[in-house]
Amino acid sequence: MEILQAESPSVGKLITSSECATPYTSVQRIADNFFNSAHLDAVALVEGREPIGLVTRPKLLFTLFKRFGFELYGRKPVITIADIEPLTIHEDERLDVAIDKALDRPAEDIYDEIIVVDDDGYYKGLISVKHMVIQQSNALANSMVQKEIAETRIEELENIEKIKSQFIANVTHELRSPVNAIIGLAELMKMSCEKGYIDQVKDRLTLIMSGATHLRAIITNILDLSKIEAGKMEIIYENFDLMRIVREVAETTKVLLGAKPVAVTVNSEMQSLQIVSDPVKIKQILTNLMGNAAKFTDRGKIMLSVAESDDKLNIRVTDTGIGIRKEDMERLFTAFSQVGDAATKRHEGTGLGLTITKNLLDMLGGDIALNSEFGQGTTFEVTLPIKNNNLNA
């Protein structure tokens, strides 16, 4: 598997022991080392810097505990009972290849410790087959996790591309509609002027201004999101009266509703509230939330509530509109997405307003929560710090 080969480390990085002795060290002395160290499993025999043999704990103990083992071998050089053709692997050998070599040995030659050497054939250390297998298992698990992460990321990117493509199609439609309306009205105005119908010019001028305002709002949302994603959106803190902005946004919402039988009310015990934040961003947040409520509320009421609690500002926008399904709530604040329920298809919009709102609140140190029941209405609750130490000089 290519992923495993790419991720498999070299054996030189996994050396577990550097134990060695000269080939002329006595068997008894090596045995004493094994007896005194329960974790010592093998000793390489090195002459100069080159490995020429290997003594493993099982072979040495088997030899010594045979009949007359100590008498026969105790004082002899350890090379006499050592494996003089041990498996030797280069330090740059890939782990999976090293394991294959270790397991391909004849059954009688299989033991745990493997000698590791450098380019000159000099002794570098020992590594156990058991340790190599554990490391390979970890690498396998790691590669599988990485593969799953990569596949998930690819799927996410594909979904984002689909959403962006749909978004571009939506924006194209959203831009084309007011532009076509403006061009058409301008042509009618020209005809009215030529015929001297001044009253028609006034009426159509109002419609042109409305279309231009809608067009500007779309473009502003797109530019704002671009600034936020590029990290170029600036926050300018100053002291201002929040309630003045609240009343302005409420009046604007009434205009957006037009002839809809929807009442807009401001619910607050305060006539004035001085806070330190960015008034432009606060107004944009309120406008987005109230505009969203106006878009999806055809009858009933929209209420903008403001309260102060523990140095925090609590703002609620409640409507009696079409509401939001539970499965749609998670992606409501995701860029380029818009709830696709049939009940919402007739409402225009790019689906950027709530995304921008969430990002602006994050920048201001605030938060937003959502509570909605499909077919009954929606409530957005915003919390913001009333004071902020970032007030500009």
C-alpha cells in the first residue's frame, strides 16, 4: 500500500538498545549481565566497530542450563555460543521491509533482536521485531486515520464547491433582477420625459431607488464576507447610544415589510443606553436579523427586545414567520448556504446575512443563539459586552 510505504519510518529511528560486548568476553560475564537486567534481551558482539555476532537471552540460558552447561561454557568466549550470522539491517531500511526480512527467516533462526548498521557496516544498535511490528501497527492505524481525514476533507471541499456554485447562480439571479428592473424603469422614464409625463417619472424614480438600494445591499453583503474571510474587516470602537440605532432599525423594518400585516415593536425599559462597541457593525447585525424576520414573516409581529444584564447586552429578535426546521438550523450560519425549503423558495436572498452576522459578533466578543419552531416563528438571541477595553483614542 503506497500510503503505508510513505508513512513507514526507517529502522534507524526506532533502535531500542545499544548493548554490545567484545566476542572474547566470557559466557559467565554475559550471563551475569542478563541475570542482573531483566530488560536485557540480547547483546551484540562487536569487534572494532563491526558486529560479528549476537547473543540472545533464550539461547544463552538454554545453553547454560543444559547438563554441565556452566562447566562446559562458563569460562569460554561468548562467541563460541553466539549466532555468528545474525540478521543485519541497514539503518535507512524502511520499517515494513525490515519486518518482511525478519519474518522470512527460517523458523530455527527467528529471534527477536535485529542488528542495525550504518553505511560502513558499523554497529548502530539493536531493534526488536516485536517493537517493529508495534510501530508498524501504529503507522497503519495512523495512515488509516489520515486517509479518513483526507477523504472527509475532499468530501467537504466538494460540498463547498457545490454550495459555492449554487451561490454564484443565486447571486447572478439576485443581481440580474434589480439591474434589469433599473434598466427597464430608466427606459420608461426616458419615454415619460420625452412625452412630458412628469408624474410617471416621479413614480418610476422611487422604484429605481428601491431597486438600487436592494442591489447595493447584495453587493455590500458579498464584499463584507470577502473582507471577513480575508481578515480585513476592521472594528472601530466608540461610545454611542444603542437605543437610537434600535429605533432606526425598527423603522427601516417597517418600510421593508411594505403592506404586509405585520406589527414591528421595540420592547425595552430603556430610552437610552450608552455602550462601547462598533456602532456600524451593531447596526448591520440588527439590520440583518430584522431584515431576515421581515423577509420570512407574512403576518403577525416582529419584536426587537433589548435588556441589560451583568455588563452584557441581550438583544432578541422574535417573529411569527415560517420558522426553521431542526435539520436546517446547523447550516443556517454557514456561508453560501440558504435554507432550501419550498416555503422559502419564493423569498429572495443570497444567504449571507446570518453568516456575516455570526462573524461580526465573533469579532465584537458576542454570541448568537437560535430557537425556532417550523411554522410558528423564530427567535434570535444576541449577547454582547456593554463595555469594551478596546475603545480607540
